[in-house]
Amino acid sequence: MKSPTSPNPSKGGEFVEPTNYAGCNEVENKLPGYVTANLQTYKFIRDVRENLKENPTQAEKLIWEYLRNKKTGYKIRRQHVIDNFITDFVCLPKKVVIEIDGEIHLQQREYDALRTNTLNEKGYKVIRFTNAEVIANPAFVASKIKEVLDNRKTYIKDDESR
């Protein structure tokens, strides 16, 4: 049985032969940086991910124009699943998660802290900006993101990344 390196192989995932598909964590550790989702729970959150990707906030739309097509010099993915979380943006090779926080985040600080801790434990650096910061000066936010990426070592070798 073949396993996708991306939870959505129809959108560019590749295939490799795992030795034991039943052990999802074992498979995940053998695949390139594309598979970061918990393969056991991904099927429950993929529709939410697709909805978020199709309906970005104003701030996400603005910053995406500065991040897309390697404008920072790095491949950035949007609405990418890591473990059981949907990140706003991520640079997989640098293991940097970029979150754009709206007002809802004022009400879910404990959840955000848990999420950040989990991502940190997996080796990701989480950087956060508010919607207001992005809307007020997206170029400045993009420059801050690029600065973090430039100063972070590469963790995953990926032909798409540079």
C-alpha cells in the first residue's frame, strides 16, 4: 500500500513505500517534510482546513501577497496541518509557523499557549502578529518574517524550499 507524502496527493503529493503503514508515526518519521499532520486525525480536520484556505481573513490575504511565490526567498505554505493544528502559514524547511491572530485569540489564550507549546516541542518556532499589525503595515510584518527565516537554520531539505 502506498502512502502519500502529502495528505492531499491530488495537489502535488508524492508517493513512497512505507514499511509499516499501520504505525502512522513510524511512517511520518520516514517521509519528507510534507507529512506533518497526525495521519489518524487528519480526515476529521481536512474540511476545516479547506474552508480556512478558501476563506482567508483580510489580514491573511494581505500578508499572503508578501509571502507567496517565495517572495521572502522561502517556500511558505498556508493553512498547513501540523499534528492536530491548522497553522496560518508555515515554512517547513525552517520549521517556522506564522500565525495571524484576530480578536478570537483574546478569548483563547490558554488554547494558543498549548498549541504553541506543542509546536515548539515538535521543533517549530511560532511567531505571531495581530490582524491590526498586518493591516497597518504588511510590508513591515513580511520583513520581520523574512528576518526570522533568514536567521533560522534549515531543518528539512526540500527542493521546493529555496
